[in-house]
Amino acid sequence: MTNNKTVLAWLEEMKALLTPDEVVWIDGSDEQRDALRKLSVETGEMEMLNQEKLPGCYLHRTNPNDVARVEDRTFICSKTKENAGPTNNWCDPDEMYAKLYDIARGSYKGKTMYIIPFSMGPVGSPLAKIGIEVTDSVYVVLNMLIMTRVSPEVLEVLGDSNDWVRCLHSRCDIDPEKRYICQFPEDNTIISVNSGYGGNVLLGKKCFALRIASYQGWKEGWMAEHMLILGLENPKGEVKYVAAAFPSACGKTNLAMLIPPKYLREKGYKIWTVGDDIAWMRIGEDGRLYAINPENGFFGVAPGTNVNSNFNALESTKKNTIFTNVALDLNDNTVWWEGLNKNLPENALDWKGNPWDPAKFNKADKTTCAAHPNSRFTAPAENCPCISDEFNKGAGVPISAIIFGGRRAKCTPLVYQSKNWENGVFIGSAMASETTAAAAGAVGVVRRDPMAMLPFCGYHMGDYFAHWLEMGKKLGDKAPKIFNVNWFRTDDDGNFLWPGFGDNMRVLNWIIDRCEGKADASETAIGYVPMPEDIDLTDLDMDMDTLKNILTVDKSMWEKECAEIEEHYKKFGDRLPEELKNQLATLKANVEKL
Ligand code: GTP
Ligand code: SPV
Ligand code: MN
């Protein structure tokens, strides 16, 4: 497939280490994909679903001990601990290579080694990067064929270059005690052992496109972010692009594929999806910030996805999709998950493959769920009815606004705008959100998750903040405007106060209006908050008082917030940029005056 000496040498090393019985190059052809689908059904790795209703769709169940990312077993193995920074687990690279090679040695015996050459970003785009993943899992191969661009052309584009990421995955024994997800940023290398779950094993995604790429972006002057990218088309047919960073399972896929409320659709508003999880952004020749989506598919959260909440995501899963850890409806061999519809299947298997009794289902008790709360679909982007024309173009789209957000039951208002880039970086660096099922561990605990990158930043987060500030200086007055949103404010009974989903369009419109200098705002202690009358409530069953309530900036809450940010900042020591210290001091002073 290639004469690239660096590739051939690494593959020889991998073969000697892993000792597969066979070696197969993945070429991205339909024939090979179909043969692998067939093989995966024969081995039981996948189940074929109803091919009339869901053509090309399959179900996979992971080991129940292996259903989400494992942050405590994820390491950044930079040469020094200091360079991994206070928010990452670190291990000396030599030590970690030795440990992982011991775990992986001989683990492909009796198996096939699949070699997947893939491009993150349209093949040949100046913003794209190349990786090669070796794996012993057909599930991984079939997912990578959806999530990345795989073809012999990738190797042609690579030529003799050594600028590619080495990705080793081995399922080993799926032993959680020996599970490691390790990035070696200085070596362009990723090693993942003892897992078979998406984010841990589709190495182009979080491991490469965020952890390794964030480091590359720092060194090379660009940005790799945990952001969706969408285009908002107005009735005049003009499209403005927005990138938004929310932590895992906090609404990126939903916002990226949003369908505007009826009255706005009728006026001609429309949303186009460029990406739902990751953005790579560079300064273009005109000095603006341009973004591409390096992925080729969506690895989306299944529960809660339905025709009303996210019609476009649901449509995307109707063909050539792999479902992981959802329930199987035995009546017609289709899939089901909590929130898909109200028809709890009478005759179904839960995500573990056990018979599921709908009578015992209790919404509040996750152990009674049919689908795992972090069950996912892997769907080709080309299936998405609102995929942007720009999606396959390598040039990227110019970003007008960057939005941060998270799950905050209290405190953070529905939306506010930063005073400037520096203030926006401060808001991103101080972001907090309630944890979700996307990672192993407690759910619903508020934690600081700067720029939604806490689990994904491949270097010292203090340096990452400095890089953001530096990008702002380079962008100058062409920098995107920075906003913060919170769809998740609740009343005292825990009910969401904002309808969310398609109605988030009302907030996006205010954001775009602000970028164009068309909407008013009131200056508060934390930034510019909309005048309540500037958020359009047409056709919405919501009163002004509720809206005013979710736009309030409460003194005592923000005093507490300032104290928590101060604590959070202490971690970064002398690598915390001076500008951010000053920003915090200003916020404190402003809050005092409230
Ligand atoms: P990752 O793929 O983990 O990075 O997640 P994501 O940020 O793409 O999250 P996603 O859009 O899949 O949403 C996760 C969960 O949040 C789903 O259960 C949604 O139903 C819910 N959700 C998304 N948007 C909203 C919203 O506007 N309001 C409310 N209340 N819930 C939302
Ligand atoms: C996330 O957890 O942010 C995801 C899913 O997008 S995973 O690929 O598992 O990381
Ligand atoms: Mn994500």
C-alpha cells in the first residue's frame, strides 16, 4: 500500500510486538466493508438489524465494564510531568511504553491485525492530518470507516512524510485493571489497551483529533477544540458560522442539527451542520478564523434522541449505522432507547443482552434502563439531512462566534456575551458543568471543565490558555465574538426552565445579531446579557418572568463562583496567564458592586 519508510518500519515493529496470524490493510472499499460486516456477524461481535427498516445497520454490545471513556486511566506521556500539567494523569514515556508493550505483547496471536490509514479532515485538505491505526477489532474497523476518511489515497497524500499519528489499539482481555489510554504527544503516538468502547478505541477521535492535535495546534499555531460547527442561514440566504464547546453529553450534537421553531422556519431560517464534536481551526489568508470538522461521521448519544428533540440525528441513523449498547426490540429486530418514543418495547433485550421487563422500568433508576445512558450511534455524516455543503470542502468555514456552555442548574444565565476576546478566554477557562455518563464515574457533580477540554487537552492547561490568548492577539479585530450559554437552568423541583433543543435557535439569533451589532444588551458584572424583549418568545409557552429569571446574575451565587474559580486557578501556578488573573480580579470587583 505504501513505500513510506516510517510507516513500514512502525508496522514491522507492531507485527513483531503483537504477533498477528494475518495482516489486512483496510482500503475503504464497499466490498471489504461488507465482508467485514459479515465476519463480525459470524463471530458474534455484531448483530445484523432489520435490513428493510435499517439497511446496513448493526448492533454491538461492549463488555459491561467498558461503556464510557475512562479519565482516570487516560495519560499524557510527555517527557516531563510539568508539560502534561495539573489536569492530566502523567507517566514517564519510557516507563509507559515498557508497561504497555508488556500488556500488548503477543495479544494479536490467533487474530488478524487490521491496518487503517485514515485522514482527519477531507483528504488532502491543508487543514487535515493523517493517522494509521492498527487494531484487532472488526468493530473498530467498521466504526473508523464511518468516523474517518479511509482510502489508499490517504497514503498517497502522506507520501514520504513522517507527519502522521501512530495509533495502536489492542483489545487484550478487556481487563479494566490493565486498561490504559495513552497519548505520547512528542512522538505522535497513541496506545490504547484493554478497551473496546468508542472514545477509548476510535483513536482518530478524542485521542488524535483532540489530545494529540491540541498539542500540535499549540506548536504549529492553530487550535483543536471540542466544538460543534454550524451554519445559520437567514432569510436573505446569508450563512454565518458558529463553533460551540460544551462538555460531553451537554448538547453539541443537538445544537449542531437544530431545526428552528416553525415561525422562524417559515421566515426562511435554517441550520446547516458542519460538525458535532470536534473543530480544527486556523487563521485564513483574510485573517479570520476558519474551521473544519476533522471527522466523517457522528458518534452520538442515543438516549433522548427522538423525532422532536433531534430529527436530523435520528434520520442520520436510518442506514449504515452501528448502534452500541442500545436495546434490541425483538418484535422487528430494530433498536430502542429511553426517550426514543413512549412505546416501551414488550419484547426486548437490554444493552447487556438480557430480557428487559418494561414493567420494572423506573426513569429515576438508571439500572432499570433498556439502553445504557451512554449508548451511542455511529452514523455517516452524509446521512444527515442538514449536512452543510461546506462539510467536504477542505478550506473550512469562517467562524463569527464561539460559544461556551455547560450544564448548570443555577448561577449561569441562559446566554451572555464576553466583553472581548480576553474576557471570553477567561469565561472559557472558568467554565463548569455537571458530569454526565459519557465518562466513567459520578454523574451530576459540578466540575470545572475549561473550554470543555478538561479530558482532552494534550498539554499543560496554563499553556493552553496562553495559546488561546495568543490566537486572539493574532486575530485582532477579526476574532470571533465569544459567548456563554446554559440551556440547563432548573426550578427548585429540578425542571428545566428553558425549553432547549430547537428553541435554542432563539438564542442563536440573538448571538448573530450581536455579532452584527443589531441587538441590544445590558452590561452586567459578568458580561452583556440580552434585554429580555430581545429574546423572541413567539409561539412559546413561556412567560417574561421565567425568561427574566434565567437571565439574572445573582450576587451571592457569583461570589461563590468567584471563590471557586480562584481555587480552580491555583492549580495552574505560574503558568496561569497574568491576563486571566486580572480578569478574575475584575470579575470579583464587579460582583462586589452588584
Ligand atoms: P458528546 O458526544 O458526548 O460530546 O455529547 P454532545 O455534547 O454532542 O451531547 P448531545 O447533543 O448528544 O446531548 C446529550 C444529552 O443532552 C441528550 O440526552 C440530549 O437530549 C440532552 N440535551 C441536548 N440539548 C439539550 C437542550 O437544549 N436542553 C436540554 N434540557 N437537554 C438537552
Ligand atoms: C465524548 O465523550 O465527548 C464523546 C464520546 O464525544 S467519546 O468518543 O466516547 O469520547
Ligand atoms: Mn464529545
